[in-house]
Amino acid sequence: MTQITISIDKEVEKILEKRAKKNLLTLREQIEDILRKSAVRTKSGTTRSDPKVDDRLVSIFSRVKKEKKKRKKKSKKK
């Protein structure tokens, strides 16, 4: 197995340890789990289809591509 060394500050370490404890994992196992899930998500090409945005302006100027809705043509009655 390839070994990677990372440096994290104490605040991040505390957050990860708390998360690991909640998931009944060690700190190392928690970090491995996060990286594995990230790699699987990237590999499958899945992305969030509907981001939760509170601010309307953010959603308008977001770089996320949206599907355009087709408008129904109004029929003229004589």
C-alpha cells in the first residue's frame, strides 16, 4: 500500500478525531474512509445535481450548468 504523509493543524485534527469517534474508527481509518469515498465519487463521475442554495443571486451566477426548461408554445384560437 502506498503511504502518504499529510500535515493538518490541531483544529482539523480535533474535528477529524471527533468524527472518527462518532463512526467508531481511528483517526487514520477515518481519513482513509474520506479519501476512499472521494476517489469513488470522482471515478464514477457523479456530481450533485441540485445544489442547495439559500441566496437567489448565488444560484443565478453559479457556474453549475442547469438544464433549460422548454417552454410550451401558446396556441392561438380563432
